[in-house]
Amino acid sequence: MVKIMNNFDTYVIVGTQFGDEGKGKIIDVLAPEADYVVRFQGGNNAGHTVVIGEEKFILHLLPSGIMSSKGKCIIGAGVVVDPVVLLKEIDEIEKRGLKVDKLYIDERAHVIMPYHIAIDKAKEEELGENKIGTTLRGIGPCYNDKISRNGIRMGDLLDKERFASKLSWNLKEKNDLLTRYGKKTFDYDKIFNMYLELADKLKDKIIDGVYEVNEAIKDGKKVLFEGAQAMMLDIDHGTYPYVTSSSPTSGGVCIGSGVAPNKLNRIIGVMKAYTTRVGEGPFPTELDNELGENLRQIGHEYGATTGRPRKCGWLDLVMGKYTVMIDGLTDIVLTKLDVLTGLDKIKVAVAYEIDGKKYMTYPSWIRKSTKVKVIYKELDSWTEDISKITNYDDLPENCKKYVEFIEKELDTKISMISVGPERTQNIYRAKF
């Protein structure tokens, strides 16, 4: 008899805004029960912060689940990997007493090479005021090579002849490009030997992750998929061109891990109780004033990867509805609710008005220069400290009204509320 499974034990964690919503903490909280944690896109342009007691860990390539999961952690096929950064991150984590012996990398994941970083920096410099605002980590140029079918994958590093052939062709092209930018070029022998050494250190971790994860799902294992960045930075559906180079949506899980859509069970969107953005691009609810600065200071809103100050603004439910629609969210985790304590009033964007026309969902053509009149709903705030509350009923009435307003507008259950950076500072309204 054929065994039919319709109820897979799979969880997807995605960001719903511009990133920095607190996904790292939520993944860390849910990971202990997972048999597998799979990172499905992005590179070391991401920064996930996990706070354990008095210690803060900032992860860039390592899946956030590495901190608490007893199962395997896999860097999936859709991730771009800088081996230098990865080995350094592993070394730093191990020096702090944590083991990464259950970390693996899919052989299909593409490799960030030194010339990708050099090209990234040169292009941003050339664009000047029109720059995208990348992290200058070589992410975009690496994904460019992937799409152009010129990329070097982790599995290629284990085949000396194949790697030599690919590197030779790529260096010829990239050195020509760097010369046109007026930048230094790269020596073939130096890079070839360096990456063979790096591959030797990682060879036991390079596996067929696609097959292993699919087998795990078939066997009824609990699999947690984690993304980097967020919906509004998606290459197709975000605020293009001010986006990342991959798909940090629930659909990106399928592409980046090789798992079919019908095997994804629960899709959890992490949403900050207000909105922040790092880098360039439109931000309709931005508070470029004292209030925005206060949110930045209280919420410690500085990029985990670059340290850049994040722009802060009111929660934008126009974006929220757009995200719920595209990601197909089954649950929302609301983070940093405690940061809003003590404000006089709280505003929430419920619609845009552009050239006299009202918009209830996010238009694809909005640019930084677009004059957007944001239509807000104003709610009362609260003064009570909520950072130690673990029961929803114990929250101040105005706080509950804020949560329930968001829930109603988005027609999606807020299943968990984070009221502080530590893994214990959570209020659960549904089981995970």
C-alpha cells in the first residue's frame, strides 16, 4: 500500500517587512524541536541576532537554528556562500563554546569569490547617488553569475579540474570588467590554491541537501526553513530595484531548498510592531524626526551586519496585506511590541493616497520620489512595562487593542508576541 502524507511537519519563517524583524530570535525559540533547520536563500548580507542570557550572537551565514537545534542545520542550495566568512563564523562560535558539528552545506549552493566582492564595491561606487545600498559582500554579483550560468558551486570546489576550468573562464571575464572600472585584478594561482584549501576544510560538510531534506520530510521529521531579509526586499515582489538578489518569500523556500510547495505546512511571518529599513529605497511611513530617532534608540535599531542605523517608521499594514497575500501566511509573530510603550499615540498605515487615488495594497511602481500620502489609523498607547509579561490576558487593554487591530486588518492570527530580545520574553497565543 502506498503511504500518503498530507500533513507534513514543516515550518517556514519569513520576514514581512524590510528585514531586521527579529527572525533570528524566533527561529532560535522554535529550533529546539526541529530535526532539521534549513536556510534557503541570501548570504552573509544577512544578520540574525540571538540573545542567550547575557550573551549576544550575531550570525550571518550559519542558520540561526544552530544555537538551539539538536538536529542538522543545512545551508541550502539557494544560499550564496563565502567560505572565508563561513569558516571564520564557525571558528568564532566554537571559541564561545558552541559546536557546529551538525552543520552541512548543499553542494548546489553558489560560492562568493573575491572578484564578486570587488565588483560589488566598484558598481556601487560607480552608481553614486543612485546606488542600491548593498552590504558590499558580493551577494548580487554572485547571484548574477548563477543566473548567467557561470557560477561556481560548492560541489565544484571538490572537483579540481572542474573548478580550475570554471575559475579560469570567470577570472578572464571578471578581470576585464575590473580593469574597465579601474580596479585591481586577481591572480589565478593565488585564488585557485586558496579555495582548494578552503574546500579541504569544508569537504566533509558538503552534501546533497535537497535529497536529505526531502527524505526527512517523507519520514515525518520536523523541518524548519529559515529565510534572510524579507518580503519587501524580494527580487521580484519587493521595492525594486532597492531589493536583495534572491527570494526571501515562502515561494523562495521551494526554489532555495528543493522542496515542493505542497510539503510546506505552516508559514510564519515575523512582523515588527513598527517598521524599519536599512539602505536605499521607498519607505512611506518613515519618521524622519525625533520620534523616529527615539524608536531607533529604544529599539537598538542598527544593522546586525553593517552597523548602519535603521530608518524607523510606523507599522505599515498596506505592506502587511501585500505580504500576507504573497507569502500565504498562516501565522504572524509580532516582535518588539515593548518598544512602543510610553508613546502618546500610535499610528498604523491602512492605505496610501497617490495622485488622488486610494491604494489598499502596495503598488509595484512606487519610488523614493513618489509622493505618497499615508492614511493612518490612530490608536492609544500604554505606559505599563510589558517586557516581563508571558500571558496575553495580562497585557494592558490598549496593548491588546493594538494587537487585535493588526490581526483583524491582516485577517491572520498573531500566534506569538515578542516583548524583549531574550528567548524567554514571549507571549504565546497558539501552539507551535
